[in-house]
Amino acid sequence: MAKGKVITVAQQKGGSGKTTIAVNLGVMLVRAGAKVAFLDTDPQGSLGRWFMARAAEDHHAGMEFSTASAWGVGYEVGKLRDMADFVIIDTPPKADSDLRPSLRVADLVIIPVASSHVDLWATDGVLDLAHREGREVMIVLNRARAGTRLGAEILEAAQALDATLAETQIANRVAYAETLGQGLGAIEGGRSPAIRAEQDALLAEIRAMLDNS
């Protein structure tokens, strides 16, 4: 059996949407027929609380969940890769030696950037660590504000970073926050065609990058 692919979601700044990206990617993969294991390395435990809310409603078919501290990531990922097609790691908001084990095991590092210059500046530390580990990186613009001057400025600056920039932008929608608290993915909690379109598109980009890595 082939080992599962590992996707690490990392960003130095808190509130960038790491957990939102992680859970929605996992839901999309499961709906596409894959088995997904989530690994929460953030002491805040938001991913774990999401999973417990989901499990309480018996909606966790095709999913596994585990936690690990920085030093335990390699061991835990080794187990999870044997039981899942994809392992998705949610990390704490930091860029230091504690993050390196989660980057080292990744086939792809996703860095969400919310629509602010502060979030953009915060990518530098994670990008540097990921490049030192020789990892592929995809930047995803999250909570994007299309049609605004700020949105255009963030897009232009993100294009200049030394990483792949996803063509798909995740819009600033209340549904993402609401469904997270319910243990759901955004496409499960509403019927917005726009949400489905952007989630389908992002999943396609991520899978293509993994296939080419």
C-alpha cells in the first residue's frame, strides 16, 4: 500500500485561517473518496474541537484524528500515513524550531494569507523554514476581498514571493466560520455554488501540485 501524502498548513501569524483551510480541505478529500487523517499540533486545539463536534454527530466516516507535540510529529505521521491517503497537519502560529518537524514530513506546505499586509509579512519565517527543509510550498489567499484596492495589493505582493501562489482565492464568507463551529465543512453547511466552486478549484490545484511533486 502506498504511503499517504502529508499536507502541512502553517503560518506564523494567528488568525490567518489555518484550521479553516485544513478542515475544508479534509472534507473535500473525503467527499472525493479519500481517507484523511488530521494531526493537530497546535496547543489551542481548534482542529481537535472541530473533529469532536463532527464525531458527536457521527459525521467522521473516512477520517482519523490525532495530536502530537513538536517532537512527536515524525512518529505520529509515520503511523497515520499507513492508514490514510492524506495526512493534514494543523500547526501553531509560530515559525521556529518547533515547526520544523511538521515541515520536514510534508509533501506540500500550505501557507494561508489573509487579506492584510501583516499576514503577508508573516509568511517570511515559514517560507524560510520550508525552503531550508526543501519542501514544496503553496500560498493560498484566504478571506480574500476581490475588487478592492487592498485585495489587489495583497495579490501583487504575494505573486512576488518565492512560492507557488494558488490561482484560487478563498473569499471572506461568514459560512466558513459558522460551519467550523458546527464540525462541518463549508460545502456541507450551505448551498452556495460559489463556496463549492472555490473549494473544488483549490482541491484540484493542491492535488495537481502533489501529483507533480
